[in-house]
Amino acid sequence: MLAAMAAAPTGDEQLNEDPTVLALLGRSADLLGQEAAVFLPTGTMCNQISLLVHCRPGDEIVAGFNTHIHGSEGAGAAALAGALIYPVPTATGIFTAADVAAAARPLRQRSPRTRVVAIEQTTNRGGGRVWPLEMLQAVSAEARKRGFAVHMDGARLMNAVIASGVPAADYGRLCDSVWLDFTKGLACPVGAVLAGSKDFIAEAWFWKHRLGGAMRQAGVLAAAALHALDNHVERLAEDHVNARLFGSLATMVPGVAIDPPEVETNIVFLDVTGTGLAAIAINEALKRRGVRLNVEGPHRLRAVTHRDVTRAGIEEAGASLAAVVAELAGQPQPLR
Ligand SMILES: *Cc1c(COP(=O)(O)O)cnc(C)c1O
């Protein structure tokens, strides 16, 4: 990847003259089933720019309550677009056309105006689940029938593609804006690509400039992304195998369960309630052994696999989890 970055021909990205960025954009628009695309530094900026284009202040976005847009972007929808989020109560991150119908506001002066339905593929805090194509088709049809835009946060879209065998464009075509992160499982240092209609991307460019996301010789970053599309997509299957292995090793530890019980992609949630230990205590002890998880609740931890986590590392992490739970058992544990 570093060699590809060093060898990349570059130009001024702000002027749309960087040949490597342009190559990435053409490829990404095709990949995502859209007319056009724009290169951005982060996935968060893809989400925020999409909401800025789709919404006016006072509009409302329908999204799962545990999504990145709702809980992990500093309330950007409110702070930047001036939009509300209607949080759909769904533990899995997946919801139905009936949920969209129930969330849709009647068009009247005193109500927020429903404008966007946002979905995450895969669902991060829903447990790395894949939105089944038929469910996305139904949600998209319901939203479009009502005149709402469909937005896909595709931070881990390629994980969904590898797990399901459904081409990215089949998901992407159901959306009015869709993006892909190169910095998650695709293992690039920087970069994400946002795709949509030509008109949508033209509007997105205004916000890219306003927010300081227009770059110069960004071809060095686009070269990393192209390298990842060539070399890091098929191998996501290994991350899924490793995640399943970690899930099965974890459930062999007394008091540890995984929730959801089925590991679909590269994310595993541990429910450590049965150990009587606080997630934070387990996490601190694991960190001392070089195993890094996220604390997601008093008894909930998240593990994510990626290109730099090997099968041997997974086996070691499983053994560390067993050792840590045994070691901490019986010691008094503060909850926070
Ligand atoms: C990581 C992530 C983002 C944000 O991407 P960044 O590139 O870190 O800004 C958005 N949505 C989901 C589901 C994510 O996991």
C-alpha cells in the first residue's frame, strides 16, 4: 500500500484534477451503483455532508437508535444540518418498512418534516449484522414512495458484500446517497468515498469545500484506497472467520455470552453479565495483556477483527479472556 501511495500520479483535488482520485471516483461510483462520487477524509464527513444536502433545519432523519449518525457524531445532524433524528428502537440496527411508515410524520406545519431514512450496512452496534437485500428493498420502496431520501452509512459495506454475496451496487442502487469507508476493514490510513446522483454530488462538493474537506494531492490517499479495493476486499472473509472463532472461544468462558449469538461479519459483542464482573474491569485487565476491546455498557464489550488481527492473535485473545475472568472472579468490582 505504501509503495502504491508513493508511486501515485497526483494533481489538485480541489480542482478535480487529481488523476488517482478521479480513477478512484469512477471505480467507486460503479461499485456503489451510482452516477458520481466524491472523495472525503472520513466516514463521519460522508454522513454529515449527506445530511446537509438532504435536509433543511427542522427536518427529521429516521435512523436506528444505536447508529453512528445518532450517537457517535457529536450530534452533528443537529449541530450542522439543524435536523432531528427519529430514533427507531431496534437492537439489531435493522428495521422494517412498517417502522418507516410508523416514523413518517404527517405533513403539517407543526411537525418536523421527515426527509431521510438512514441505514447502516453492516450495523455496527447492532452486532455487525447485514441488512438483508429484501428488507432494504422494502424500506427503500416505502421511503421513496413517501418522498424521503434513502441514505446508507456503508462504513462496513464491503463486509456485508463478502458475507452475503450480494454486489455492493445492488445495495447502493436502493439508496440516494451511499458511502464506503476505506479505514475500517479495508485498512487504509485515511479516506472514504460518498456516491450518489450527479446532482447530489455537485451539492456535496459545496459542503466539502465549506467544511474544509477539499484537498490537494489527495492521490496518495486514493492510491491506498485503490490498493485496498484490489487487495483487501476478498480477505474480509478471514476477518469474519476470526470473529466467529473469537465468539466461540468467548462463549467457552464461564459467564460470558455473545449477543447477538450469531457472528455475521467482523464484530462480536460480549455480554459478561454472567461473570458478575464489570465490563470495564475485564477491559482494563485485557488491555494489560495487549488485547484491546471497547466497553459498550456496564456488562457489554465489543470486539472487532481486521487485517492486523491474526488467527494466532484471536487464540491468544480468547485465552486472555478466560485467564482474566478467572483471575478477577471473587475480587470485589466497582461498576464504573
Ligand atoms: C466508523 C464509522 C463511521 C465513521 O467513520 P470515520 O471514518 O471514522 O469517520 C460511521 N458509521 C459507522 C457505522 C462506523 O462504524
